[in-house]
Amino acid sequence: MKYIDEFRDGELAKTISTNIAMEVCADKNYNLMEFCGGHTHAISRYGLTDLLPAQITLIHGPGCPVCVLPIGRVDHAIKLALEQDVILCTYGDCLRVPASNGLSLLKAKARGADVRMVYSTTDALKLAQQHPEKQVVFFAIGFETTTPPTAVIIKQAQALALKNFSVICNHVLTPAAMHAILANEGGAKLHGFVGPAHVSTVIGSRPYEVFAYDYKKPVVIAGFEPLDVMQAILMLVRQVNDGRAEVENEFTRAVTREGNLKAQALVDEVFELRDEFEWRGLGTISNSALKLRSAFAEFDAERRFGLQYQSVPDYKACECGAILRGEKRPQQCKIFGTVCTPENPVGSCMVSSEGACAAHYTYGRFKDVAVMAA
Amino acid sequence: MGEIKASYVRPLDIKHGRVDMSHGSGGRAMAQLIEELFTSALGNEYLGQGDDGAVLPQVRGRLVMATDSHVVSPLFFPGGDIGCLSVHGTINDVAVMGATPLYLAASFILEEGFPLADLKRIVESMALAAHTAGVPVVTGDTKVVEQGKGDGVFITTTGIGVMRDNLALSGNLAQAGDKILLSGTLGDHGMAILSQREGLKFDAPIVSDTAALHGLIACMLDCGASIRTLRDPTRGGLATTLNEIAKQSGVGMMLHESAIPINKPVEAACEFLGLDPLYVANEGKLIAICTAEDAERLLAVMRAHVQGQQATIIGEVLADTHNFVQMTTKMGGRRIVDWLTGEQLPRIC
Ligand code: SF4
């Protein structure tokens, strides 16, 4: 409990904020991307941009699992749930991601599909054990943090010789997405990254070294607490000022250079790289996602049900792609806050509380209009 | 609630017995259940009459009526159970209108198979709550549904109270410049329930704040401060209640996070589950909106009452056609405290 207070101390925040203000160069721009949705959420929830000088612009990155899920992948899940009489289970936020034909998993559920929300992968496995008469499919999403738990249940399913359990694997890789952003036009304008918190506990800090050395972009790995983010921004400002590009670790209480080797080995045992995977916004990226190894083929829902991937374009007016690439801000989308709201999301960025549009709508939209004081 | 027998009838086996369909059939079994379990615990002159309704004495003044259905799982939680909760909830709904609560009606939907011992505990807790509050349950009803069609026990309570003269409290009366007061810590009830459900263990368990607030409210109204709105922030928490008031009154609000009291274990549990305490339910707290001149005086009155010891001024009302509820965070930034979208969901990442 002490833990929380320690990282939410308003006085300390003010001190860091003053330091940042004193250290930024008046004539420089600092465009910093926070890769993770967890950071986006913390920044919006604590109103951290109010504590930063005008020279610093925070750009939301693509590190929000449901945001980068393309329509075609959600369509797979919906099709299975509606046509194959399976129990489809997934994490809560996935249920509302808009897909083709105005459907989402939640709407498919209202049409009679058996769609269940689970809190953990073990809940998914339990469902399969409780319903031996039905096929249970787990729609797995997420970056490196959520991959090891998926690997665990696949191994358990194999040990239990379950015949009615399989996984649609949508697990994606953080470094691949960072490469894609830097290869893109938005990348040129970036001066540094606030690096992932939980993801880095698994993969370690080493995979980011290429961004510092080859692309000359500073990376500071930060925890998800507001003070972590403030401290990381200060460290990035210092790197930019000094002309350094290094991987620094603000989150030493949880992240090492090598990461969690046991988790990495587990993931490696169950999964292998996909040749290519379509991301919402970032397009098709080679070697950017995982699939089940052939030793676990019987638990691969794509093989079991013969799912063929089909790319589906985003809704015309939706700017999720540009937002995920860091090229646009939520308020620049024409339908932000009017047609597209958290109650009725049109794009994926409006769904999860970590999505850039949802975070801005929920916590920050007062900044778009003048509000009179009392 | 008819008369039974003159001869001997075997009493209910409260220790091992369970609710069965005959307890809702209107026959002798039902009469026995009502008499031995309900009337004996809740006993008062009106209920004791045993008629289909209660004839109550004349009252002078405008009447306020409120009703609330209670479905909670688990039925028993640290700090209370569905029984006392159903009494407190409805008393509070009547009291925040500015009325003195007088009588309650209670309607039970029991699931077949429910242990009579648990039912007895619930009814006794209800009786104690009603007795302590001085608001008797004067009429009631029970129905039994088949196993699987209920969640143990559902209780609906309805309350009647009498308004104070010349008093008008409403969610549409807040004006720019008014102060917003909160009577104590947030999120205790919701997190007491959730931490039980999720099996979270803390050194000191989180205890529900379920309580009847009409005593505190009476002191607040007696002091003569010009109060515009009273509300109890139950389902949806403080955030939802303030958004409702802002919309009804056509105003905005600015809250100060550092002024909002939250118990440490509640904060830790919320953090663990990825929830925001501003959206978590309370069952024994109230929000008051009051003119700026009278705010300090009202605060002193609240703090003098046991239920308001931790009361604070948490913010003020602004002129804002967008009706935003904003907050300055502990970090010194600003954010919106928005309406809830769907259910609060734990984060994945
Ligand atoms: S506002 Fe909606 S449609 Fe526009 S970019 Fe954001 S999520 Fe997409």
C-alpha cells in the first residue's frame, strides 16, 4: 500500500516537472512517443501533459493490444462463434472491437453466439474442461506480457489431452512495431521513446538497443505509475539535450537487460514467428507476430477450423491507422466524439481505456473546448 | 399472514431446513415461515395485524416514497449482508430527498433450496437495522422461485417518509460557485464485495460502509445551511452521481483529487483490479451541494456527527455548458471524471 503513495506523490511530481521545465531548450522540440497504452492511460488519467512545457509533445504509440487488432482477425472470431457453435472466450475489451457488417463479438453474442468474457487464460481452460461437449476457442491477444500465460494453458491443454480446446493466436511483438514506426514517415519526427513497462519485464531492455544505436533514438523504459512516466520524460530530455541515444531503464525495480528467461523459453517452446501479420494502422509486417508451433498444431484454431485470413479495410472516416502510427491525434479525426464515442466505437482506438481516442475522450476532451471557470 | 392452529405444530427446522416451493404456495407452510421467521424478528404493531396491507396513522405534510431492489453476491460480506443493506438503501433514498423516513415495506424472492438458517440471519439483520434506524417494516411479501431461477435471496424494499416544510432539494439546483461536500471515504462497499468475490486478502479486511444516513442528514438540515442537493453515491459511485447532477443542473464541476478520502486497502484493491475508486459503489456516504457561504458551517456540522468525521469539501460547481466534471489530480494535472462506459473492466496489459 505504501507502494502506491510512493509513486503518486504530488510534491515529487512538481519537482520533476520543474526540472523538466528548466532543462528543456526553448528552441527545441521534443516529440516523445509513449509506446504502451498503459502509459497513455496513466498520462491521461493523471493529466500529466499539464505538467509539461510546451516544447514537449507526447505522441501515443501502438502499444494497445485491442487497438492494433485488424478487423479481419476479429471477423475470424465472430465467424467461428456464429457459424461453428463454439464457445468463444476472450478478454473483456475485445468484445467491443468493431468488425465487419457492424458486428462486434458483443453484438454476435446478442445474436445468440456463445461468447464469454474471461479474466485470465486459466478461466478459458476451465471452460473447456467444464464443457467437454463443446469446442472452446480462446481468442488470445496482447504483446509479450500476455503471451506466456497463453503458452502455459496450451501446454496444460496438451498435458490434459483436451480435444475441445484451441487458440486463435494474435500475439504480437513490440520491437517489430517500433521498427515499423521508425520506417514510417512519422518516425522521422520522433526524438525518443518512453519504453514499455510490463512488456520489458518479459523481454528485457536488450531488444531496444537497436533503436538507440541504429536509429539514434533514445529509449527510456518506464513503469506505469505517473511518477515513473515523469521521470522517464526527464531522462529523455537529458538524452536529447546531450545528443545521446541510449537505452536507459527507469523501471529497474522490475526490468533487467535480459528479461525473464524462463518466460522467454516457455514462449519459444510453444510459439514461432509468423511470416507476416496484419496490424491495424501499421499494415502487414513480416516477423511481427507469433503462431503455434506444429508440435501444438491441434490447439491452433486457425488450423482446426481452416480459417483463411482476409484483410478488411477500416471504416472510411476512421483515423485509427494514422493515430497508431503517431501521425495524428484523436481530435483530428472528424468523427471523434460525435459518431465515434466509447459507447459506440467506430474504430478500435475508442474501445479500450488504453486506446488513444478513448483516453482522450474519457479524460482529456475538456481541453478541446474553452471551459469557463466559476 | 393468517392465523394458524390452536393445537401443536412442529416448529420450523431453522438449523437444517431449506426453503421449498410450499413456502411460497400460500398454504400453511408459508404462514408458518412468515410467522416464525419474519413476524417474530421484525415484529411491530402494524406487521402483527397480519393483514394484506398496513393501516398507518395520519401524517401531516408531503410524502416521499422510494423503492429499491437488492441483489448482491455474496449475500454476506464484511460489514453487513443483504438484509441490513436493503433497509439502509431505501432509508437513504428517502432521506436524501429531505424527508424523515417513517415506514418500510419489504418483499422477498427466495430461491428453492435456500437454507433457512441463512434466511434467519438475513431477516434478523434487517430487523436490527430497522430497529436501530427507528423505521419499522410494516408490511411484506414472500415468493419462492424454483432452484436456478434466483440467486438465493432478492429483497425489494419500499420506504415512505414525510418532507420537511418549505424544503426543496433536487439535483437540478446546483449553481456555479456552490461547494461540493462528501461525508467520508469512497469505495468501501463495492470493494468489500469485490474483494470477497475475487478472493483478495488484506491484513484488515475491507468493510462495507452500509449505514442509514437519516440521522446525519437531519443534523445537516437542522443547521439551516442552504443545501441545494443531497445524494447518496451508490451504484456507479461518486463519478456517476456528480455527472447526473451536473447534467440535471446544467453546470460543470471541478474536483480536487487530494481532498477525496479513500481508505488504503480500498485504494490497493482498486489498483490491483484496475478499477477507479471514483466509480465504485458506496452504501453509507452522501454528497451535499451547498452555497459557498454556508459550506464551512455545514462541514463542521457533518464532522461533528459520527458518520461525517471524515467529511471534506471535494470541489466546486462551475458554469460550463458542456457539463464536464473535471478533477485536478494528485499529480497536479487535470482530467475529466466521465460517465462510465459499460462496466468497469480490469485492464489486460
Ligand atoms: S475517433 Fe474513432 S474512428 Fe476516429 S480515429 Fe479514433 S477510434 Fe478511429
